[in-house]
Amino acid sequence: MNFRFCGNSGLQLPLISLGLWHNFGDTDSFSVAKDMIIHAFEQGITHFDLANNYGMPPGSAESNFGKVLKTYLKNHRDEMIVSSKAGHLMWDGPYGDGGSRKYLTASIDQSLKRTGLDYFDIFYSHRYSPETPLEETVQTLIDIVKQGKALYAGLSKYPAGKAYEACEIMKAQNVRCLIYQDKYNLLHRQPEREHFSLFREQGLGFIAFSPLAQGLLTNRYINGIPDGSRAAKPHGFLQKEDIKPDLTEKIKQLNRLAEQRGQSLAQMSLAWLLAKKEVSSVIVGASSVQQLQNNILSINNLIFSSEELNQIELVFR
Ligand SMILES: NC(=O)c1ccc[n+]([C@@H]2O[C@H](COP(=O)([O-])OP(=O)(O)OC[C@H]3O[C@@H](n4cnc5c(N)ncnc54)[C@H](OP(=O)(O)O)[C@@H]3O)[C@@H](O)[C@H]2O)c1
């Protein structure tokens, strides 16, 4: 594994991080989840990304991660960066969603209990909450860091202007906003238009989620929708209807370009992100050790010729 400094901070992140949103809950195989976490760590993936609501049911990914940590990796806590988040609906009533001090404080305490950790390395506001004063959410992140419940604060899915304001509020109280997390992949380019200048101005690290567009940017759906794939499952954000013929055609073209580079499409999609200096790390999801290993090998070729980059852009014209 190679590591990159997270923005202007002294914290290094592995180029590939592992996300536990899907496939690590109680409705999934614990044995496969455990094998993926252990394989990841053995391959130098030191960063594991969680949130209060991950897993089916919500919370179970944190509990299962805690179980694996306690049983198999308990002597390695100091070699790991573990993140969690709060911001989306987690429990009933007005205190289980959004960005209030009440919600974030209760949620991090629950997440620490579920994982069995004394602290998170990074704690995020999971989304911008327009109905909460920004100062309230950010002050809670600052207090969480000052209380030692997290070492660093992060923001996810904030409009660039709001993220900028949040960074300034933190700076005024000598707490660094370490990192910004958002969806970024070949099919979703919004951060490069809206957020990249913010990273440079604020010295923020940037970690890309859904770097494979939930599996679309792999060979998973090239010949239809396989049983057991994310799109075949009834719940979740990737729906069968999302896989339209014109998209499949683009994916096939990308797949041919990946083959010419001697990479799988998943590897080329990750390498394309990691070739950008603004990207500190990418958070991959996986449903098997084989997928994860395939993704890890992307780091062997992160260099693109301008001809290759042009060909990729042409797919989307
Ligand atoms: N901050 C936020 O709001 C937010 C939102 C979403 C995600 N995230 C974070 O980002 C992480 C990753 O998100 P994601 O799961 O959407 O990531 P992703 O890497 O875009 O998609 C992962 C899925 O792609 C398929 N896949 C992965 N590697 C493959 C390979 N080599 N070959 C073929 N298929 C492959 C698998 O699908 P199958 O399951 O079908 O096999 C896997 O479950 C999450 O776990 C979470 O930590 C954060």
C-alpha cells in the first residue's frame, strides 16, 4: 500500500480505504465481512470508514466491525484510522436525524459503544443539514474533538460555501477540519467543479466515496444484472432501472480502454481518481475478498497518458 498525506495535515491515509456501508451488516455473511476486514488490513488498508447507520439493520456494521477488531485485530488499534459519522436518519423522533448537538452527541456515544472503541480517528457530520444552524453542528464537532471522542473532524456532502464556512469556524477555535468526503467517480464529477478549489484554499484532504459508482464502473453489470449484486437487491440506492442501455454502452467502452492499459475496469476507475493530487484516498466497497484484492492492485498503475485521458473524456461526450 502507498500512503498520502491528508491535505496539509500530518496524517497519512492509504490510497485505498475500505467502506462498510454495504455487506458488513447482520443480514450479510459475518465470515465474508471478517475476511474482507482482515485481508484489507493485511494489505495495508489502515483506514476503515463507518457511519452510525451502516449495515442492515442500521448500526450493525459498526457492531460487526467492533467484533472483528476485538477478536482478531485488538493489538492493532494504533495502526488504524477508523471513522464514523452522524447526519442521516438513525432513530425515531426529532433527535435521530440532521445536525443538532443533541443528535451528534448521542450518536457518537452510541457508535463508540457499538464498535467498542475509546475514540474515533475521524468523526464526520454526514451531510449538510439546512434546518440546523451551521454554528451548532460545527461547534459540536469541535467539542467532540476537544473531549477526545475523535481526533479529527470531517465534513461530508456539504455545499462548497458551507464547507468553507465550517472550516473557518473550526480554525477560529484551533480545531482543524481534516477532511472532506463526497461522491466522486468517472460518472459523477461534481466535486472537481465545486470543491477542488476549497481543498486547495483550506488545505483539506479529500476522500472519494462510491469510487466505482456502486459497482457500475466495474465489469459487474456489463452482461446484465447478476444475482446477489447490489442492483439485484431490493433495498439500496442502486436500482435495476439505473442500468440503462446507453450507460452500459459507455461502460463497455471504458472497459475496452481499461483492457488496453492492462487493468480491470474497477482498477482503471480507481487509478483515474488517484491520479488526481486533490484525492487523498478512495473508499471502496466490496462484497468479496477477490473484489477487494482486485481493487488494491489498481495502485500498480496510476499513470495516464494524455491520449488515455482524452479517450476517457470522449466516452462521455
Ligand atoms: N459520506 C457518505 O454519505 C457516503 C455515501 C456512500 C458511501 N460512503 C462510503 O463509501 C464507501 C464505498 O461506497 P460504495 O460501496 O458505494 O463503493 P463502490 O466502491 O463504488 O461500490 C462497491 C460495490 O462495487 C462492486 N465492486 C467493488 N469492487 C469490484 C470489483 N473489483 N469488481 C466488480 N465489482 C466490484 C461491489 O458490488 P456488489 O456488492 O454488487 O458485489 C461493491 O459492493 C461506503 O462503504 C462508505 O464507507 C459514504
